[in-house]
Amino acid sequence: MPSPEEPEPPASSDAAPSVSASASASASPEADLTAPDGYAEALSTMWGLAPVPCTQHEQQLINLDDGTSRTEDEDNGAVQEPGGAELLHWPDTCTGLGDYQLRALPNTRVGLLRADAPKSFDSCRAAAGTGFGALALSERNDREDRGFVEGAALCSVTDKGAVAMAVIEHIAGDAVDDVSVSGPLYVWAAAP
């Protein structure tokens, strides 16, 4: 008799809280997504960096307005057509594994929001003005010294006037293999 009665109440009581808890966790509960006047409600999508073998001679351009990326022929970190992208991910030397770099493109407003900083529109917009120079992703010590760690975010005021917060949720790889990065992207579009 205890088995039929006990599973039902905990299942129905636990079901609702665990659904809302997992929904909050996926919505990054530590992020304040409140939109200020003049901006639309934050849109949520994903972003990421995915290295290809450098022998393919490709570099990845990431547009933080929507999280999309595209590739073009690699040219030692030079960009042929930025097309609204804010970030460039490219193989620096192609002498082996672990040589990918990440940097903001020229004439963009991109900066790093530290992991311990509040994740909000205002803090992200302020961080966007701090700049983001080339970072060797395979150098763990350099990543950590510069604050490019899980929980931090790359922030940008995009070419369309939106404020974008690309949260670094997952980093995989190190000095002996190429590093990939992914996480949620929140975008507050400027109101028309």
C-alpha cells in the first residue's frame, strides 16, 4: 500500500518544480534579461566557435546579431568581407593542433564581461566598449588571465545597434587540440 500512495504525491509535487527549475536553468537564471527603454525584449539563441582542420584554410566569422557564423578562405587573420560579423576565429599558424585565435573585427565594439560581473543589458553594453584583442584559445593560462572562462560573456554593440551578450557556457579542448566554445546568446535589438 505505501508504494502506490508514495510515488503519486511526490511525482505530482516534484513534477511542476523540476520542470520550472530546468526551464530557469536553461534560461540562465543569473542573467537579467530586462530590456531598457528603446530596446526590444532579449531574444535568446545559441552561438559557438567550431574549429575545422587548418589544412582546409578556412576562418570563421561570427555575427552576434543572431549567432550565425560563416566561413571564408583563411588569409592570416585578414577578413575579405565582414558582412556584419563582430568576431573572427582563425588558425594562426597551421603548424599543428591548438593554434586557433579569436578576436574582435576592426571597427566593432566588442569586450569581455567577466564571469563575476552581473549579466545584464547595462553591464554588457559597458563591457562592449572595452575592446577584445587576439586571444590564443589553446593557451589555457592566457584565457584564464584575460577572463575568457566559463561564466564570462563576450558583449557587443553590433552594427545594427543591438546589444549582444554571448555567454561562454562550455569550453572544450586545450593546448594539444583545437578549442571549441559555445553557449547562449542574448540579443536586445534597438527598437525601430
